[in-house]
Amino acid sequence: MIKLKNEYVNREISWLHFNARVLQESADSNVPLIDRLRFLGIFSNNLDEFFKVRYATVKRIVDAGKTGKSVLGGEKAKDLLEEITKIVIAQQARSLEILNSIEEELKEENIFIIDENEVDEDQAEFIREYFFKKVNQELMTIILNDLTEFPLLKDTAAYLAVKMVMVDNNASSNYGNNRYALIEIPKGIDRFIVLPKQGEKNYIILLDDLIRFCLDSVFTMFEFKSITAHMIKITRDAELDIDNDLTKSFIEKISSSVEDRKVSDPVRFVYDKNIDKDTLQFLKEKMNIIDTDSVIPGGKYHNRRDYMGFPSLGRDDLMYTKIEPLQVKGLSMTGSLLEMIGQKDHLIYTPYHTFTYVTKFLREAALDPKVRAIKITVYRLANDSQIASALINAVKNGKQVTVQIELQARFDEQANIMYANQLQAEGINLIFGVPGLKVHSKICLIEREETEGLKRYGFISTGNFNESTAKIYTDYTLFTAHEGILKEMSRVFEFFETNYKIHKYKHLIVSPHYTKSSFLKLINDEIENAEAGREAYIGIKMNSLTSYKMVDKLYEASRAGVKIQLIIRGVCCLIPGVEDMSENIEAISIVDKFLEHPRLFIFGNQGNPKVYISSADWMTRNLDFRVEVGCPIYDPDVKQELLDTFHISWQDNMKARIFSKNQDNAYRKKDVDNPKLRSQFALYDYYKQKLES
């Protein structure tokens, strides 16, 4: 038996390993060149959110004088912060290497990213005109030397720290005859400025370098011998501290907390490693930053999340080919969806299928004279949401519309407050959740008065009702008219309004009361099968596995002989393949063109599989502190479809990485007996063939 320090991988460390898989995509020569840059942007954006949330949480434990070992998988919080910083510094260095490599390859494609020192005369004229027309008036510039209080830096905004060595030799401070300033990089201007094309050559300059090129125009009132500018940024704690003032509405409390987040404690300070030592020291002193904080040296450019929006330059050959979302066989876009769903369950799997089915379903319900009520949960909506538009259309047509909107959806609080005010103004009945719980379920229920009485239709999904993310997130949505499932869905909405009453469910698996116990029972059934010598199998696809209770139960199942296959995109605290602990567990992660987001659970059940989709990962927050809904799959065709999609994903040997005790993100080895299989491409082909057959 392999002796391990712990039986679990620390959650934060596992998350950093996940982000390393994203970084791997940016280094993969099989990924189109511009999309490799965009993966660098995703890596950077992920890291920003990690520090706002996870690092900030661990830092709070340290600041409270606690070890946190019980919640951190045996790690001490203080040691964990040091380990995180070490890993992040290494990952940042690697990301810079990859960026430099990509820029060299772009040159071979006649795409040149130039800096302020590489500008020719023609480009200089264009840049100065662009600066005075679009940039200069947007700059927020602060001279720092004479300020009694350092200005509040915005969370993850990028700043140029400017140092001017003055002509005047009279030193007025410990920093000699230097003046320091900050320039905030404007967010309302594209980060990448496309310069006039020269022949076949495309030129791009970053906004930061354009400002550097024009620094003399910003500081004309000073006489300086030299001027330099290096980028810095801070990341702040993103935890919301909710006001307990009973005189305030819930919207007011969340709005106030979002505002307070802007001045929350910094948890990371990133700077250009080439910044002058005296400039860095000046900033650290003024900002009260000590070296024990997460102070991370980086490259010349921060906020590399902006690379997600790198211009295409018309080079479709350097980007992934966009797929044309398919229709679902048997679910026509021209007929009545309610009628077709009334006859049979249907599954859509975005982005392989078109998300338009969801909006069409709501549009049809909004206009149908027989529809009496629409109830839906909202977690994250698109910026210009067709879902919200359809719901407003429904209430204008006299329908009773109830929307459970989660105001505490991380980083979407402000957008959801805006939508809440808009929907409420239109006469929609809003529910703001359950005290102490986030509502993360993805459900919709329609009640229709028909000849034989009240008939229900609905859908349940693994992802948000968001037409923008549906183009890049993979998610299942089940359309059903199953009366048992939909009656219980109605009880979930009753719970939102009268949450002191806990309902019982025969079909649905609902958090926080039943999800953990229901899945533990399903695992126990497979353990019993294995111990009785019968076939025993569990297949799970989800985003994260961090609940030690669920990990322990899977270890128990493995020791009993249950064969377990896990597809975990992100955090996985379980260690597979360890003798006498998890030798019957295999686990992979797939990171590719689309973001893997479904939650799918398969239990062998002696050859008659029980299959569920859910909004819940196996994380403590999803199991115990959120309202989540899982749904059984009864339709044999839909069940087989889900089994097929899991099998295709499991066979991936191009984008699948193996989870192991080494945590090295090794790609799954290709078997000479099996052809190459890239599951996301194979899934699209699977549905295309199904549609054409």
C-alpha cells in the first residue's frame, strides 16, 4: 500500500492544478494560435477569481489566528498560503514563456504585437492621434508624492506606476528627486489597438504601451530627465459581508455589500518584475504592503484576462471553427414544443444543440392562452437576456410569472440586482431565496389549463439559463411533462416561499435536505451489489468533488470492489488508483474547446442503470448550503443518450488528463488499439449522425 501524507488533495491546490490544465491548452500546438492566446486570458481570469475568493478565504482563517486544518484537508492555513504563492509564481513564469512563444509564432503569420519602442514614424502619427482622440480624456492620473493618503486602488484594475527623475537636483525625500504617479488603464477602451496594416503585415499595440509612448504628453507640466512606467494591480477579498439591518430590503443589503467589496482588504499585489526597486519600495510603503502578503512578481503586462478578447483580424484559420448548433431529433423548431414534450421527454446538450429551444419554450408559453403560470429559477442571465424578455412578455399577456432570482450569484450580484428591479417593475413576482442558502437549482415549471385539467410542463438543467454561456459551456437540459417530477418541482417553488416547511420527494433529489443522503444510499446499493458478487458500477461527471464525506464513501465503494469512473473538470480532492483505498477508481479531467459543465450520475443497478442529472457538484456548499435539484431520467431513449455521451467522454484520449497521486496533469496515453478520440468533436458527430439517421 502506498503511504500518503493525506487521503485527500487540498481543494485550493487541486484548483491550481485545474488552472494549470487551462494553461496547458495555451501551450498545445493542436489548439489554433489565437485561441491559445484566449486560453491564456482564461487562465489569468481564473487566477484573479481564485485570489478574490479561495485565497481570500484561507487568508481570513490565518488572520483569525486559526489553523483551519479541519476544513483544509489537513493543511495549516499559513503553510497553505505559502504553498499557493509558490505555485502561482511558477505558473505565472510559465505563462510568460508561453506568451512569448505564441507571439513568435504569430510573427510567422504576419501578426506583430509591438511595444512602445518598436513604433515607426507612420505608426507614431496614428498612435498620437488615437491617444488624443480616444485615450487622453479617459485617463485617471494621480501624482502620489504630496498625498497624505494613498488612493484606493480598484480591484483587479491595471495601473501604470510612473517614475519621473526630475531635472531639479534638490532631493526633497528619501526617494531623491523622483516623482511618482499612477495612471489607471481605462477599461472602456479596447486593450488591443489594431494599427494600420502594412502590406500583408498586421500590427497590434497594447493600450498600456500606447500610453507609455505618449507619457510625455501626459506629464507636460513637469521637467524630467527620464520617465518610466511599470504595471501593478491588486486583488481584493470578494466575500460579501451581508448587513443585518432589518430596516433594509434584501436588494438594498446586497447592493450595499457589493459596494463594500470595492474597499475590502487586498489579498494579492502583482507587479512588473522589472520595476525599479525604489518605485516598488515607495508603493509598498504607501500601501502598507508587507512581504508576508501575497506579493507576486509578474511580466510587463497584467490583466492578461483581456487576451480572451484578442482581435481575430479576419484570421478564421487561427481560431476554432464555430459549430452550427444542431436541432434535436423529434423536437421540431416549427411546431408546438409543449405538444411534442407532452408526448415524450427530450434532452438538449448545448452547445451541440441549439439553446433556442429554451427561449422558444418560454416564448410559446408566454403567448399560449391556456398557460396560467410560469415559474423559473435564475442564477446567471446573459447581458441582454432573451429569457428575461420572454418572462416580461408572459406577464404582459396576463400570465402569473414567478422568478426565484439569486442575488448572491458570485460576481453577478450587480447584474442580478438590475434584472430584479426590471422584472419587479414589470409586475413579475420575485422571490429572493431562502435565508442561509443560495438557490443554485436550474428549473422551470409551466402550468397549463387543458381539457382534462391542469397539465404541467417543464425543464431542468445542469447549467444557467444564459444564451451567451450556452455557446461555450456544455450542459444538459431535460424537457419533460412527467407529472410526478413536475409536481415535486412545484413543491420546490413552494419551499422558496414557505421555507419552514420541508417537503418529501419520491423523484427529485433536492439539497440541502436530501442530496447527500440520496447519493450515499445509491452508492451503498452498489456496495451491496459488489459484496454480493454482482456487477457494481458508478459513473460520475461533474465540475468538482471536494466533499470529504462523499470522497470517503467512494473510497469505501472502491474497497468493496465497485468499479468507479469519474470525469471531474476542476477540483478533485479524491486520490484515485491507490492500493487498498481507491484502486478501483479511475478519474480524468477534460479541458478543451468548450467548458465542461454537466453533472451526470450513473449507478449500475445490476445492469439497469439509474441515471440522474443535477445542478449540484459534490461540494459541501452544494450539498448542505444551497438549494439544488437533481432529476432522475426515466425515458429510455434519453437515458441511453446520456449513457452514450458519458461513454464518449470517457474514451477521450486527446484532451483527457489523468488524476493521480502525482497531480502532474499527465495526458491519458493513447492506446494503439483505439483510434484518436477527442470527445467534444466526437459528441457533435454523434448528434449529427443521430439527427441524420
